[in-house]
Amino acid sequence: MEPTDKIRKYILFLTTLASFVMAFMGSAINIALPPIGREFNSSAVLLSWVATAYLLTTAVLLIPVGKASDIYGRMKFYKLGMVIFTIGCLLCGLATSGEMLMIFRLLQGTGSAMVFTTSTAILVSAYPPEKRGRVIGINTTAVYTGLSTGPFIGGIIAHGLGWRYIFYISFLLCVLTTVMIWIKLKEEITETHKEKFDVPGSLFYVVSLTLVMLGFTFLPGLTGIALLSAGLASLVIFLKLENEKENPVFNVRMFRTNRTFMFSNLAALINYSATFALGFLMSLYLQNIKNLSSQDAGFILITQPLFMAIFSPFAGRISDRIEPRKVSSFGMAVLTAGLVLFVFLNEATGYPLIVINLAVIGFGFAMFSSPNSHAVMSSVERQNYGIASSTLSSMRMIGQMLSMGIVIVIFTLIIGKAEISKDNFPAFLHSLKIAFILFSALCFLGIFASLSRGKIHK
């Protein structure tokens, strides 16, 4: 049954509001990491894990939850995910150690997986093909608005009230959003009632990906090598088994037979691997090297997501008329240029140059993201919206996890387990240079992945 125009508007408004709240909290916590580290005497590596724990849980659950939501109901999973995420916000605010905060971030990641994997599918299911680029652009704008206000408002909150209030205020926003969703969105959305959920495949996927990600972040030690080897081996076995199943949790055949789907997801994976850690690194740089308060650092970091929010609707509309392949590839090229400039970041780098480069990166990201999402969702049939949405979200979260994993490995090799202080500022700046060289190279490769996708406009 097709939703009415009124229900469509509610779906657009509430999924957009939820996207804003989650993005706001995610970016606000980055600006709060330095004060969190000072309160708990946490090393740079442990601070990285506060961000990484959330990404790990979200990444490993997206695909299984996406498939289950296609079968049992997307709205059901969406609502439950909001409840879990809301509880996670409250518990993170009450944490008394860095390790406890990391555990509660795992709970938040569980809720976010259930929301992220269903929101785009719900939105695309509600709107006809000719309007998808526009509504995805609006939803993406909300994400970037949350990302843009997060550092600034989060910096003010952390500076004036303390970092815990970032979680408390996010908790209140989540309560409001969750109540509205439960009241207004009552119609269930399912597409594949007759399928049986692949429980063994889901467990295999979760274990395999967890081993890979843990192994990657424990490199270059022997533990990391062992975990990574076991994870990659089990992942190969998992893909082979899934290829032979009639109703797999991870549709390998979609990658083999759908060129647009495969390369759009690959482009997303590369893009987020190359860009996600930027906010984390720049927050540490501005508050340590430049000795700015969290409030002032947030005011500078607002630039990138602000430009994302401004240009995302434009990019979404343009991808309704021009091939997303062209728009996204242009965005990836702009991102590459911005990352290359940050390779030369040092103690003397001026604030105007930092702000201008963040604006360039924000513009490039906007031109890539909305058209890329449009390409993925328009390349599959309606009954596969859930798995397509969860696959794209998985590529995003795995990319973010890999981005933080690269940073953790670099920090471990160059800084070690020490806190960031004046004594190791040169080592920290050297870490930044290596990270941005690697991210620039990754993003450059992403241009070719983006160009390799097929057409969606017939």
C-alpha cells in the first residue's frame, strides 16, 4: 500500500530529525575527546577507541539488521533502534571511566545500526523514483547540519557545562524524536515476508568482521596479525557460503551482477576511509598544537559540515538530472585536493588557510555523498531497498572504522600509549602528516572507483 502525502511528509520530517540528532551527537563527541582524555587520564589510543567502539558495533550489525528489517518490518527496527540509542546517550553521560564510556558507546552503536540501516530504505520506499534525489538530499542536509552544529554547540557545552552534558542534551533530543516517531509512524514497511532470516550467516558475518576490525586496530603486533588473518580467512569462507544460499544475509550476487551497485559502494568505502578521521585529528590538533578551547576549536571545525549542509540539497537535485557518476567523481576529486593540502599542516599554519581548506573538503563531500546514495538506491529493485541501504551504511561505517584504524596504527607506532603533551608534539605532527598522505592516496583511488559505475538515468 502506497503511503499518503501526509504520511510521506511525516516520514521525511522524522527520519530527517533522527538523522540530525545522531549526527549532532557524533560530531559533538569528537570535540569533547580532549577534555574526556584529561578527566580520565586517557592515552591517544584509548581516546581513539572511544570513537572506534561505536563504529565497530554499528558496522558489524548493519547488514544483518538490514536483512531482518526487510523481512520483519523496517519501522519496527527503526523504532527499537531509537530507543536503544537514547538509553545509550544517558549511560554515556554517567560513565566514570574511559573504559566504561567505551562500553556504553557499543550500546549506542547497536541502536545506530538499527536506525541507519532502515531510515534510507523507509524514505526511499515512501517516495517515487523521480523524487528520491531530492528527499535523499534533504535527509543528507540534516546529517550535515547536525555535523556542522555539533562541533560548535558541543564545544560551547563542553567548555561551559562539561562534556557529559553533550550526552545529556542528546538524550533529551532523542527522547523527543523517539516519542514523535512512535506516535506518528505506525504503518509497517516490509517487502520479503516469505524469506527465512539467515541466522548462521549473520553470526558468521558479525564474528568475521569483528575479527578483521580488531586485528586491524591492534596492528602491527602479533595479536593484530593473528586476529586479522583469522578474520580475513573467515570472511572469505563467509562470502563463499553466502554465494550458494538462496536467501543470504549478504547478497554477494548483487555485487557480481550490478556494476552500479558494486562501484558505488566501493566508492563510499574508500571515501569514508579517507575522510572520517579528519574531524578527530583536527580536534586534537586545534586543542593541543594551537591551544584552543573546545569552544573555539568547534567554531573552526563547523566549517566543513556547514558547507556539506549548504551544498547537499543542490547535489541531490543535480543528480536527478545528471548522472551521479559524474557528480560524485567531481566531489571525490575536490576532496583529494583538500586532503593533499592538509599534508603540509604544521604549528605555524594560519587559521584562514585551515578554514578555507575545511570549506573545500565540505563542498567536495557534499557533491559526492547525496549523488552516491542516489545511485545505490536507484540501482536495485524495491524489495532490496533494505539490504541496499544497509550495505551502503555498512560501507560507510566500515570505512569510518578503517579510517580510525589507520590513525590508531599510526599513533601506536609513533606516539605509543602516552598522552598527547608538549613533549611529543613533534611526533603528533609527524603522525598527522603520514595520516593525510595515506588519506590523500586513498581518495585519489576513489575517483576511479566512482567513475567506473554505470548509468542510472535511462
